[in-house]
Amino acid sequence: MSTSRQGLPRALWALMVGNFVIGTGVMVVPGTLTDISSSLNVSIPQAGQLITAAAILMGLGAPAFASLVAGWDRRRLLTLSLLWYGLLTAACALAPSYAGLLPLRVLAVISPAVFTPQAAACVGLLVRPDQRGRAITFVFLGWSVASVMGMPLSAWIGGTLGWRWAFGLVALMSVASAAWVWREMPNGIRPAALSRQAWQATLGSAPLMLAVGVTLLSAFGQFTLFSYFAPYFLQTLGLGGGALSLMFLWFGAFGLAGNVGMSRWIDHVGAARAVFMSLGLIVLSLLLWPLGQGGVWQQALVLVPWALGCFAVNSAQQARLVHISPALAPATVALNTSAMYAGQAMGAALGGLMIAQGRMLKLNQVGLVVLVFAMALSVLAARTNTGLPIQKRS
């Protein structure tokens, strides 16, 4: 298997870029939410249902598809999932109405429910055990890069050309990424099938389930506000078009920096501690959030801690679960992905409800409370895991 200069297989670069495309496609709706709302003549909360509905499908689909595709060769599976993403996202771009867009969007996000967890689950078969933490966080850098390039670009395109062009760009990138995955992934990569015993062992493990709960609360707390960044910044600071894309670019740049730092240091500080520190950064931003209404630069500075922790916590959580039990990685990564998307659905739904009630400026308060609970649960998960036999298998 060919390797890069960093000593990691070149296939990981293809998987990382695949996650970039997946992440850009997931975040294209929050980035263009205002334009979708005005273009299709629907309210902001109704447009936000695109996030909720997609997240529900991704949350339910991740563990279900993990069992359904257990025997598939990962080269073919990951390539086909990206091709499906491209086809359905292109169909979304051509949707004549909101009623037509919603079901197409739900069908499109079958791909994130498959690609992200299955890419992470096969990493263990591509690298040595001592490289596992670094390799997983490297693959998930794609999501951070999506926040740096994909989300700001989507917001800019949506503000200048319209949201349909942003969806079209994601469709083209999906096809190109599929070709790269097909070229670089070796044949014969098949993680162990998820048996009933594997699921029972996963669901019956307190350390694993508590850790998955941290992911659920983390996504829930963040997406209560994150889903509605575009309309929030428009209302409070008058940001739209190019200015909004620059704010997303600022957020994404620090998100990438946080994930790069996580990739380099997680094996030194430990996954559990890394998760706690990342959550603490997000909590700091939410505590300071009201200061952002004072101006663009104040808001930009308040965003920095959140950005540093936002994507880093996802990578650390994936690595944490794999370290607890490498043998159960296909199940735990799928379940963790499900929890992440379920939390996004809950956050987007609650945020939309609050906006409909005229409480957009209170979204950060709800997110803050939920993130504090996530930190407490993370501590409990770490203490529960101490000394358990399941930990010694990592």
C-alpha cells in the first residue's frame, strides 16, 4: 500500500477529501439558509427543517446502514456513496419548490450516513495500531477543511449567484471525489461484520454509551445556534453575501487549526481529556456570546474558542470510542455518527421553534446549558471507563 511523506497511506487523503465533500454538502444548507428561505418563499424555521429532516435520516441511517453494508468492499461502497451524493445533490439544485427540495435532500444525505462512519471504521485496517488516533483525526480533518472552504464558499455563492449554484458545486465535487476514492482505496477492505453480539456488547457498555451521549449533547447544544448562523448574523450585524462568507471563513480557519492541533496532540494528552478541553472552548464562546452583538470584530473574536473546539471535539470523540474498544469500532463509530446527526436534528428543531417564537437572541443560552451537561457527562464517561478490561484492548 502506497504511503505519503507523513507515513500514512495515500488512501487516507482520498478519505479525508471525501469527508470534505460530505461536510460541505451537509453545511451547504446552513450556509445558504437565508437565500433558500427567500428564493422558495418559506420562513426561516421552515427552511431550517431541511437541516432537521436530513439530520434525522442521517442519525437513523448510520447504524442501520452499518449492518446493511457490512459485507461490502469499502472501495466500492465509498465510491458509490459519493456518486449517489452527487446525483441527488444535483437533483436538489434543480428542485422547483420547497416541497420538491425536502424529499430530495433527505435522499441525498443517505451518503453522509454511509460515508463518514464507514470511512472511519476502515481506518484501522489501513494503518498500524500506534497510528490509529492520528489517522482517524486526519480523516476527519475533511470536515474542518469544509468549514474553512466549503461553507464560506457556499455562503458566498448563495449570496451572489443563488443557493442552487452552491448545491451544483457540491454535486461536481462529489463526482470528482468518487473518482479519487476509487483510485486510491485498495480492494478487499472489509471491516468485520456487525453481529448481534457486537451490537449487544456496544449497547451494554456503559463507557461507550456515555461517550456516545457526549456526542449527542455536544451536537444538540451547538446546532441550536449553529444551524441559524446566517439569519442570526443578518439580524444582529446585518451580514449577508460576502461579509457572511468571510465570517464563516474566519470560523472555519480556526476550526481547521483546532482539528490540526487535535490530530497532533491527541495521542499525548489522551482522547477523554481532549474532548473535555474542546467542549470547554465552546462553552467559553457561548458564555461570551452577547458581547458579539457589539460589532463584527467583537463577534469574530467571540467565535474563536468555539471554532477551535467545534470540529476537534468530533475527531476526539471518534478516536475516544475506537481506543475504548477497537474490536467494536464499526458499531461505535456508526452509533457516534448517529448521535451527532440526532443532536443536529434536535438542535435545529429547537432553534427553529425558538426563532418562530421571536427568541433568536436566546439561542446561545440554551446551547450553553446543554454543552455544560455534555462536559459533565464526559467526565462521568471517563471515570466509568477507568480500569475496565475493555480499555486494555486498545
